[in-house]
Amino acid sequence: MELTIPLEQSSNSSYRIVSFFILAMHALLFGYFFLRANEYQWLLLAGCLINFLSIGLFFLPAVLQKKTKYFFSATLILTAFTWWALGNILMGILLCVLVVMNFYSRKKPVVYFTDEYILYPSFPPRKFYWKDVQDVIIKDDILTIDLKNNALIQQKIESRSIESMDMRAFNDLIRKNLQ
């Protein structure tokens, strides 16, 4: 038997702020080099326009007052290719690393409970075998995993999932595996 519990992801707004500053920094860098360079001006202008357009799309949900998807990673990949084409391989590699980090940071955190272990969504994911677990409790929308080595993990559960969760099945799984 396997149960999944989605956890609340609380840092989305800080990711958006950091994303905005990264885009603004690259737009300004491309603009600065566009004004100073004698060659590759079309490429510098393209990089500048990609980032400024992306900044405009960044604010689109607020203007439309709707929730829309924003593809920050796609902009970073286009910016990385622009830096590579300009010969700045290191900047392109750093941006690709940011894309990977962005992917992992935005991944929805889900705790998996199986008959053998608990899979906790850290980086890298951590497996807690039942022999190492002392107790697992859900109270007031907070999941608590108490380990035998005195480590305590507490995380807020996504509010939509707590309503649809089968608490009887969860309690049965915990009771069966802790004995």
C-alpha cells in the first residue's frame, strides 16, 4: 500500500522575486554590452529583448489579475544560448545550473508512505525505513515524523489535500508499520 501527502510550498513568492532580479540583471548586461560593442550587436539586442519581454510577461498575471504560468526556465535557457553564442560559456553554464535548481525548487513536495519506507522530498530525497521511525502524526494540518535518532521533521500539509485524505487508511498504514 502506498499513500502520498502533498506538502505546502511556502517560498513561491521569494522565487518570483529572485527570478525578476536575475532577468533584470541580464537585460541590463545585454543592454550595456549592446551600447558598448561593435560586433555581435544583433545578438546582444536579441538577448536584451528576450529578457525585457520576459520581465513584461513576469508582471502579466498581476495586470490581468489571473493566475498564469510563467516559464522562467525557458527564458534562462534562451539567455544561456545567447551567452554561449557570444563566447561566454561560463555564464551559459551558470544559467543552465540555475534552470536545474529552479526545476527542483518548484517541484511539488510530496511525502510517500509505503510498507517499506517513508520517502521525504528533500534534495536529495531521503528514505526513512520504518525501523528508524518512532512515530508519525498528523495534527492541525502539520505532518510530524519522529525518528529514533531524535530527529524531528515537521511540515505543513497542503490544505486542499488534507480534506480529501483518507485518515483511516493513513492511520492503519502507520500503525501496521510501526509495530
